Amino acid sequence: MMLAKQDVRNAKGQASYENKPVEGASFEDLDSDLVREYAHRIGSGLPLPETLAGRNLMVYRKDHLIPTIACVLLFAKRPQNFVSRCGIDFLRFEGTEMLTGRDFNVIKREIIEKPLPRLIDRAIDVVGLHIKERRRLTPHGIFETVPEYPPFAWQEAIINAVAHRDYSITGRSIQIRMFDDRLEIDSPGKLPGPVRLDNLARERFSRNPQIVRALIEFGYMRDVGEGIDRMIKEMERHNGCPPEFAEPNYSFVVTLRRGPGS
């Protein structure tokens, strides 16, 4: 597919952000255990800094290596020291609306700030604690336990938000909002490059290719482009309500609805 000139400029600008060296950061700012796990996964026998350099996650400045934005997001002990609001804000609301003032209805909030693999793990744990289950009778006369939302759908939405959000927007975290009737995953930045709401299940383009590659190597993603399509099918099979995708303001929001009887 040919990209419009503005799409090309935007895509290049967004992709280059994760490759920016982080002046003042060093290997000592990284979680060496997490880097060691990564090196094991990719089969590298090199020293850990050289392993990251081989993946373009550290770059030479004069005679020493410094991490890139992608590197500190993936491996820093405290990535928020280098990229503001790069975590996840989980909010559980009572009811089906977001209320303010005296009617403020947040009953649980957790701000999660960790390197991206640990961020995904913690977000999945937190959301999983709040997803209810029910028993239903199958056509075969057997009771089965069914969650409000199919695990693949909501976990894929979280992983995609972490992998594909626009990290150059440093004033906003990913926000996961859970209501009684729906789950919303709100990610900073509009869809990148040629990806549009009407071709989301078919078009592939990565705003953060270094981050995506690492998350694939960690086992959080698969490099086959099936995620959105499978998410749609899982939700339709689960309750007949496909995911809703929207781009309000400068963000991308995935909404999963409980559906009747869920």
C-alpha cells in the first residue's frame, strides 16, 4: 500500500522516538535480571550491554553505550524517570458512567509503573482480579464457568496498548477503565501510518518496532498480525458483541461490552 506523504512523515517521526538515545541514562539504570532473561530468550551469549546493542536498544556515544527510549521503557528499573506517564492507570467504577464531585464513583485505582514486560504482567493480574465469572448451562446439559470477557480479548487489548501507544505523548498514561457493563482500554496516540478504523483487522504497521520485537521475543505477542481479528471473533463468539474501536481526541480506545447475560 502506498502511504500519503503526511502519513510517511508521521510514521517516520513516531518510529524515530523509540530510537532516541536517553542522555544521562546507563546500563546501571536497567533491571539486569530482566535483561538477562531477555538475553536467554534470544540465545545471546554476549555481555548484557552488547546484547542490547545488538538489538539497537543501546547505542554508542563516544566510548560508552547508552540506552534508547525503547530500552528504558522495556528494561529500566524506573522507566517513568525517563519517560513521563509511561505506565498504566487502572480505574474500577461503580455503575456505568464516570461521575465526578460528590458523586465520584471510582472504587479501585492502581497506578502501575514498571518496565513494559512487568507492566503487562501486573496489568493483567489487576484486571483479572475484577473480572467476574458466572455459571451457565451448555446445550449438552453441562454447567461451565464463563468470565465476563474472554481472556484473549482483554489481554490482547492491554498488550496492544502497551506495544503500540505513542510514547512521545508524555503527559498521559494508558488508562484501563472498568465499568459494570464494559471495559475500556484508552491508549495515547491515534492509529499509526496507514492503519485506520476501517482496516484495523487487516493492515499492519508498527509505531514502535523495537518494542514490538522485544515483546514478541518475550512471548507476549505473535508476529502474525492475528490479534485484532481474533479479538473480534472471540468477543462475537462469547456474547455477540464485537469490540468497538474509536479515536476520540488524540487517543485510541478499545471497548469490550459485557453483552446480555454476561
